Amino acid sequence: MWYEVQSARWNGEDRSLRIAWVDPQRAAWKLHTVTEDPADFMRAMTEAVDHSMVMHKQIVVENGTKVVAQIRRREDGHLFSILTADGPLSREGQAQADALERRLREGVGLD
């Protein structure tokens, strides 16, 4: 599902497509393409992923960990939130992360 994709990058040298997922526990996919110019596919993928993204904000908490909160849209139109951190969170950092997610959810009427 497109709302599960965080980012995708195509490398022309080895014609590989690397897909990073919203869930940081899910291993990235690396695929090799037949085409040397996936412009149409990448444009369609970008549009689909962008359509699923409603809002996102990021902060850096006191220990330098980057926290990202996102509101995404499923194919059925329902909204959901995602909260990720690129490192450890202290209690204070977790409280800041939770507050960030809460603000975004309230901003779109989820809570």
C-alpha cells in the first residue's frame, strides 16, 4: 500500500529501486529494474505516496534524537498517525514526541 512507503530512490548506475518503509522495523526493499528510465513509474509512485501524506512535522528532542510525526491516508480515506524516532528517547523526549503526535492528530480531528 502506498501509505506504507516512506521514500523511494532510483539509482541509474545499477538500475536499482530502493524503497524505505514508514515502519522503521521493516527492512528496505532493493529491486533491480529492466528499464533505464523509470520516469513514468517514479512519477506515479511519487503522486501516490504524496496523496497518502496529509501532514508531517519533525522535532529534535533534548538528546538529539529526531522525531517525526505523520498523518497518513489509507486508500479508503481513513486517517492514521505514525510516530518514529531515529534514536533513543528519554522520558522527556518521549513526552515531547507524544505531544507532537497529539498536536497533529488534533489538527486533523483524529482525537
